[in-house]
Amino acid sequence: MKTGNRVANTGSNSRNIIDHIISNTTTIEYMKLKEIKSFLEGMAPLAVQESWDNSGLQIGCSDKDIHKVMVCLDLTEAVLDEAEAIGADLVISHHPLIFKGLKSISGSTYQERCVRKAILSDIAVYSAHTSLDNILGGVNHKIASLLGLSSLRWLDSGESAEGCDEKCGGAAEKSCGEGTEGKCGGATTEKCGGADAVARASGSGLIGELKEPVAAAEFLRTVKTIFSVKALKHSPLSSTTTIRSIALCGGAGAFLLPQAVAKGADCFISGEFHYHDYFDPGTLLIELGHYESEQFTQDLLKESLERAFPELEIVKTSVNTNPQEWLI
Ligand SMILES: [Zn+2]
């Protein structure tokens, strides 16, 4: 890790003054934004994010000095207020602040106000969204570890990695446009050349096993406790008595329901399903809520950054950014 020493420049050549400066030098540990960005993108490569996503550096110049980092699930005005109050100069969110193109920054939406505030407060913003979902040790592995699952396999193993090897051979760019667009997108040469081991180890959702089968009703109560869910939504238990094989996907995972059913999962845990998914779903649906399913992503980011930059202060926001509430 690189750190920097900054010494105030008095412009004086006096020996006494120099001695005084040296003896009173305050060492300020900092990283360049580009070094943190490089670490994040080594861990969660942008090439593995979904084609519709916008993970990556959102606000900030890569040469900016970073002294303190705040991590959060969602970037809101309250999170930025907190970051400014504690002197954080980089906020790393899971959900991208800038998702679709902004046509103005007039302050009419919370995204626009956040962009304006971050720039005025000189706070850089980085988002690691599906780039962090789709990697080994990412968001879904964090959820699997909380549930104590083993024998983890991808629900969708990433057409891009396996599919492209078969399809592309030595003609990656031409073949990968067909049928693998979602994952390969604009990263065909990098992902299909067969050399990107990280991309090969990427996929969507996971399926794994409990050590022992558990009664379905008991499992629901356990899940409710682990994820601090106020009211756990699930499909009828009628056809599921015990749970052992568990499919999961943090956030909005309904798109992986066919894969969960095809792989024989006893249940599928996700942050969100659609109403119509509940009709004859083919497995027990367990809906945590989006925030609840991904809340531990903040720990994942914090722990990873602390290992990489032990001298840099990394804090989790104290703001609960869940925009959904329940009347129980
Ligand atoms: Zn999410």
C-alpha cells in the first residue's frame, strides 16, 4: 500500500524553521482514488457486470487524494450529509447513483441533488453493483455464508465465459454478439479470449446446500431472523416440507426463477419477486425485501477495503437507506 506524507511548505530556508517543521510534521495517510478504483475493479471487474448496469466511478477525478471512505448500499442525501460531517472524501455504494443518463442537474430529483452535493462537497462516488454481485466472494456469496451453505454453484453460470469459449474459439468478437449479449456486451475480446480467469469465475445467483434438511416452517423463521426481516413474504408451504437445496440472489432475482426450478432448488431466496411469480412458482419463494437481502454488502465492501488498505479509515454509513416501511 502506498501512503503519502504531506509537509506544510512555509517557503523558509531557515535551519531552525526546517527543524521545527520536521519535528511537527503531521503524517496524513491517503490513497489516490485511482488506486482504490483499481483495487475495486480487480476484485469486481466491470466486465462481469450486467449489460444494463452502470458500475464504476461515478463522480471524481482519479488523481484525487482519499483519506476516509464511507460505504453504503444506496447513496442518498442523508448519506452524503454524514460523509461530509465525518470528512469522508469517497463514498462507495452498491447501487449506482447515476444509473441512466442525467439530462440536467437542476435538483429536481434526489439523484440530481446528490450529484450536485457530491461535487460541491468534493466527495467522489464509486458504485460496485452487478460487478460485485457476479463474482466469487461477492454479494451472493455473502448471503450464502450467512445461511451456512456449501457446494455452491452459479444459478446462471455466465453464458459469456463457458458459452464464448465454445462459440468463439479464435474468433471471439464475431461469435459473441450472438446469444451472449447480456454478459459479453462490449467486453467480448477481454472475456472471450479465454484468458480472463476472473470473468470465467463469474455468474448470476447461487445454489447451495444446508448440511442437514430443515423443516420449511423452521427455515423461514431462521431466515427472518438472520436478515432482520419484519414480515417475511413467501409462497404457500403446501408442497414444501423440508429445505436443503437453496437458490438465492440478492436484490431483484426474479429473472433467475427458471434456473432455480431447473436446478431443483427446494426454495429460492431473493430480495424481490413479481406478484405473478407466486402462481405455481415450482419452488418455495422467500422474499426478503431488496434492502434486507443486500444489507450485508456494506460489510463485504468494508472488510475487503480494510484488508487491502489497512491504514485507510473505512466506515459504514449509519443511515438506514431502506425506502420501504411496514405497518405491522
Ligand atoms: Zn440491489
